[in-house]
Amino acid sequence: MPEMNSIERVMCALQRKEPDRVPHFEWMVDQHVREALRPDAKDALEFYDQMDWDAVIADTVYKKERVGENRWLSEWGFVTQDTAEEHGIEVESPIKTMADFKRYTPPDPCAPGRYTAIEAAVEKYGKRRAVVVHLNDVFTLPRYLMGMQELLMAIVTEPDLVKALINLSVDVNLKLAHEVADRGVKIIYTGDDYAYNKGPLMSPKHFRELFYPGLKRVVQGFKELGLYVIKHTDGNIWPIIDMIVDSGIDCLDPIDPQGGMDLADVKAKYGDRVALKGNVDCAHLLSFGTEEEVQEATKLALKQGMPGGGFILSSSNSIHSAVKPENYAVMVQTVKEYGSYE
């Protein structure tokens, strides 16, 4: 098969076809890992390029201001606390009641500077690598705006408030997606996690009644803009996977092994409808395993995911701070050595 460039390779996989080889990219690589493997990379995008990823990841830009020691107030009105990872966790949220919601105004999708990082990625790398932009669908913004515990309680006690937050999230992300598409981006991924290791964060009934309509609306809106959609969600999503696939996504990520998601099973049941991305274990194997174990696990993921095409090899979430840099390097090298289609 003729050698493809990175853009062709990723697009081919998202179309559920066989490229020349399995593409690889991650959602995030911790700074410590980046510095260990590519100390001369000036930023994350340069690291992606030096590691020869098939895609680079870009984000919209939101301002934040310090409001305490290691605490930051975002434009969205929620406060995050720094953690050992590069992303914080929300600790204060602006919406508790429907009255709060009615007074709330989200950040302007067209504010100056909102797309500078995306524009820079397209300008510098867009002719050589696929540019993937992180947006959201129906869970992350409601979680940020209410707080996780409050949102999960409101699913039962205040479903109308939850629906209002979901609709706000859909409306805002469709506006963002329009701007992203106008800047030449063809692929977005949504990072909203619906589950933990034992199952979804809400019942399948509540997911279908509250979240599924919004998920269908936002995914179809993305598709109408000509965007490919990679849907990320960790955890055990077996009870709701049919709804996720039925929403019209192009690719499902990361087929979380810690959540009991078996790549071979998902491939057999849904591989004719969606591409798959995953799923080398980053919780234990990439953090504590040997290089030999990582190589074997990567080869197994390739064996399970490659048949018929439609597969992107990556970790089971991201390359976080506990991942051994040498293990990640072995995973990348193994994809290139064993991921070719003949």
C-alpha cells in the first residue's frame, strides 16, 4: 500500500477504512513525560510533532484569574483547584438553582483570542498533521456549572434544570464548532466522561431521557458542519453504549479496560458502525509495567483493533504524570513496527 501522510491516515481510519498503518495520537501528555522524552520541545504541540503523532490537539482559550492559593476562577464562573496533573478539578460552581441558571450568561464564543491556539496549530501543522480540537457535548459543562455531586442529585430532583444546562452546553458547543470549522479544522473530540469503572454515572433510563437527546443534537450539528466526531468517555459504558453509537459519532474512545470494556468485543459488535481509539492501559501497565509488557499489550490492541481498518492506537485515557516515559516510547515504537496494513 502506498505510504500516506498523517492527515490521510487519520481520515482513512475515521472512515473505517484501512490506512497504510494504524495512526497514533493522545489527548494529553503530562509535562514531565514530555520533558523526559523531548526536552527541547518548546510546548506540547512541538512535542506532538517531534514524536511524529498523526494529529495535534488544540483547545479554545478561556481566561482565568487567581482567586486563592492554587485556585483559579474561569470565564465560565467555576473555580478549579490545581492538582498534580496539568488540569485542575472544579471546587466551586455558579449554578445551584433554576434561578441561578436564568441569571447565568456563558462566555462569548466569539470573544477575541478564543481561537488563537487553534489558529496557530492549523497554521504551523495543519498541512502535515490532522488538527483535532477539544469541545464538549452534554455532561462536562453541566458538571462544571453545578458541581459533580449536585448535578448527579439534580438528575433525580431537578431534571428540568439538568435539561436546561444540557441545552446550554449543546448551544454553546455548536457555536464553537462553527467557528472551529471556519478555521479549517475537520475533526473534533468531546471529552465528556459518562461513567466510572463499575458503570454509568446515571441510570440508562436517565441517560436516555435527559442526555441522549442533547447528545444526538450536538453530534448531528457537528456533522452538519462537516466535522468528524471522536467521542471520549472513560469507564464501563456497556449499559449506554448503544445510545452513544446511535448518536452518530465517527469514533469511540478509549474502550477503557479498567471499566471492563474489551476492545475485541466492542470491535466485533460496533466496528462496522464506528471507528475505535484505544486502549493500552495507562492506569497500571504504562505506569508500573515493564517495557516488554507494554510491547505485548500494544501488539494485542493492534491485533484486536486493526482488522478491517477503523482503528487508532492510543492509551486508555492519556499519558499522565505517573506514566513511565520509556513505556510510552515503547508503545509508540510498537505501533510503527507492528501497525502496518499489508
